[in-house]
Amino acid sequence: MTRVGEFLSRLGNLHDCTMAHIEWRPDQRAMGFEIEDLYFNFESLPEYPGPLPGRIALEDVEQLAVDFRAIQAPLRVDEFSVEEQGQARLAVTITFWPTGKIEANCGRIIFPDISLPPAKVGT
């Protein structure tokens, strides 16, 4: 598992987290996502450290597709997943509940420097 995959897995792939802001900067080929509480997936567990907002950024973005037909607020993440695509490329797929999807190919993902829940914790 990659560092990116471990980060997301340890945060439950951000399931049920609220995405408060999405920023697309085509001139910089960058995209940013503001998450209200990176630990929200663990809210009912004893290990839940409390809410922590954070930003995830994609750099060197290519092949961006956004489908927000019938999107509803709040914007809840169903799953935030990343797969290696060779030649230092990453395929990012973010699905939302009950509907909506963002797909992108990028060269780099920047995550906040946070403490991750123990590997055994998860939903």
C-alpha cells in the first residue's frame, strides 16, 4: 500500500466527511478540498480525537471530470480513493453520497500533517 493509500485507509477513506469547499485552479493545474473534520469517520469511537479540519491538494492535475448532477448539500464523501497509474501518476476518485463524483489524474497529492488513528481502528 502506498503512503497515499495508507493515509486514506487510516481515515476510513474519509467516508461521511463533509467537504466544505472545492477549489479548481486551472492556471496552476491544481485542485484543493477543504474537509470539515478529517476524523469524522471515527466520531462514535473511543479513539476519536475530536474534530480536525484539513485540506487535501492535488497538483499537476490532468483529465478532470466532475459530475454533480442532482448534488445535495451537505456534500458528504462516500469514498476518497487513489490508485497508482504508473509514471508517477495517481488516479483520484471521490464519490459523494447520495450522488456525485470527481475523477482526476494528478502527479502529486498533499495531505495535512496530522496524527493518524491506529491502523486497527476503522469502520
